[in-house]
Amino acid sequence: MLERIPFNRQNLFGPEIRYIEDAYLRNKVSGDGFYTHWCQSFLEEKFGFEKVLLTTSGTHAIEMAMLLIDIGPGDEVIMPSYTFVSTANAVVLRGAKPVFVDIRPDTQNIDETLIEEAITSRTKAIMPVHYAGVSCEMDLIMDIAQRHHLSVVEDAAQGINAEYKGKYLGGIGHLGCYSFHETKNISMGEGGALIINDPTLKARAEIIREKGTNRSKFYRGELDKYSWVDIGSSFLPSDINAAVLKAQLEHLDEIQTKRNVLYQRYYNSLSGTEAHSITLPVVPNSIVSNAHMFYLLLDSLEQRDSFISYMKSKNILVVFHYVPLHSSNFAHQHLNKYHLPTTVENAQKLVRLPIFFSLTEGDQKRIIDEVQFFFTNN
Ligand SMILES: *Cc1c(COP(=O)(O)O)cnc(C)c1O
């Protein structure tokens, strides 16, 4: 049997352990130390963001965003059902209600033409999720939000370094959320970042992230003591994790170049297989993807099941993705009923191929050969 090809693999770039050691030598391994500040400044400068705060996860960045825009009982937040559970949980945790909108069949992103009819007098925000690091139709979404006085929080958990009309994802809405989970392009194990584009939210974001205290101001010497001033929690990661993130961010361009090569090789090699019932991912004009994911849309759930089994028999791990949130047990018990045909259909047809920094050309060719074999013989 040929060696197993995992779905994802971590990569150490070299200086990670030395940076962790250095954090100890600096005698500051809790939050907001040297490495946290380095990473925040790097993201602000590289992407031209107003303000970035590292968080303990992408999930926590979204929860902070909901606190910052004062989501509360009775409020509604519009989002796709085809997303990770954290997008919706952040809303439910505030006693508010996620409202699900169907996705576009091409990008798996929220269908911008269906957003306006989902708005009610209770709607407070829209949360576009940039699936696979391919941007939602942000001009339209920002325009709808402006006309209805809504906040826009981008779930850009998968979107680092990706662009929409020359702007980096996460930097377009009022707030943006990144994830540095091990499955994402850039990883610190568990971690994330909140991007604050609306300057009026900056001061409160620091307070909410520091347990509702003004400790950040105190550390900067702007106060002689700190105290409890607002609600909040502990959303700041240890500087040990930030040390790992620094090493990864230093290789951002290299990681992105490699992922783009892998993406293009999949795309070019599998284009010919389209005749055999595979649909390849679509990146609309004026959008630059970050090659976070390479997925195929197959004909049916049955075909996908047999494809996943076939690849497994060849020791290659390919995986499906979200179970739509509106069809979850939680939603059945607590939320409205929805009819979201594209979400249901594509969730059953979508399968993701391995794409990670250390995937070799040889292993990728092995994957491509098996995909082609399956679809020309089935
Ligand atoms: C990964 C992800 C999250 C959660 O990020 P964590 O860092 O794992 O908490 C949220 N939303 C989307 C769309 C994601 O892909």
C-alpha cells in the first residue's frame, strides 16, 4: 500500500521553538507581549488594516464582534447556513437569532440577491462568510447594509491574504474575523484575529478582549490603575502561541505561492475531467482567492460517498464539509424552518482534496491520477 496522504499537515518553518524560548526569556508569556504586538502590526501593515487584535480563536473573534455591535435578545443576524457552527453560535450566545440565507451555486457564498428579502425590523447585522477564501459580493452587501443601517461582520476565517476589488478580506466590513486554526492557511494551533475597520469600535474592542477592563491602556501607561469598565472576557492568546504565529506569518508569501501552485495544478489537471461530472471551483472576476481550499462538486451524495471510499482505499484522505446549520438538531429545536435548496444540494455534492504547504508534487499527482481514474471509470 502506498503511503497515506492526509487531508492536512502542519508545517514547522524553523524559528517557532526559538521564538517560544525567547518569549520566556522576555519573561512575558501571557497575552499582549512582544510576539502578539509583532503579529498585530504585521497584519495591520501588510493588509492596510486600521486595527488588529489577536484572539484565542476565530470563534472568539466572532463572539467579540457580536459583543462590540451590541447584538442582544430579539436581534437577528443574517448569514449563510453553509458555514461553520461558530458563525451562528456567536449570535445565539447573545440571545439573538441567526437568519439563514441560501448560497450561490458557483462560490458557495451567501447569495447577495436574497439578503434584502431576509431583512426585518429586528435585523442588526449581516455576516458574510468568505467560503474557501473566495470573497462574497461585498459591494452589494455593503450597499444593502448602508441602506438598512446594518453592521457587516466578515467571517474571513478562511480569508487571509485574499482580495475583493483590491481590498483584503476582513478589511471591508465594520469588523472582520480571521482564524489561525491548524486547518487554515496560517496557523498558531488555536487562534484568530479581530480586524477593526470602524475606528469608533477600537477602544471598546481592547476592553472587551481584556475581561471588560481598561488594562491595555494601563499597560501603555495611559492610566495609573485599571478597573472593570464594561462586559468582556479573556479573548487574548498567550504570547507563546503568538510566537508560533510570527514564524508562520514570516512565511506568508511562501505559503501563498505554494498553495497557488497546488491549486492551479489541481485546476489544470482536472479541467478535462469536467466532462465526467465534476464541477470545479469558481473564482469570479475581480476576486483573488487565497487557495485555502480545493473542492469538487460531484453529481450526487451517492457518488460522493463512493468517491470518498475509493480514495480511502488508495490511502488518500478526502473529506466533505459543513452539514448545513439549518438542518442541524440545534436548529430544529430552536430556530425557524428554512427552505435552502442550493445549500442542501451543494452540501451533499462537495468534496475537498488535500491542499497544504508540504504536499509534494509527487503526492499531488498521485491524488490527481486517482481522481481521474475514478471519474473516467464511473
Ligand atoms: C475555521 C472557521 C471558524 C472558526 O475558527 P476557529 O479558529 O477554529 O475558532 C469560523 N468560521 C469559519 C467559516 C471557519 O472556517
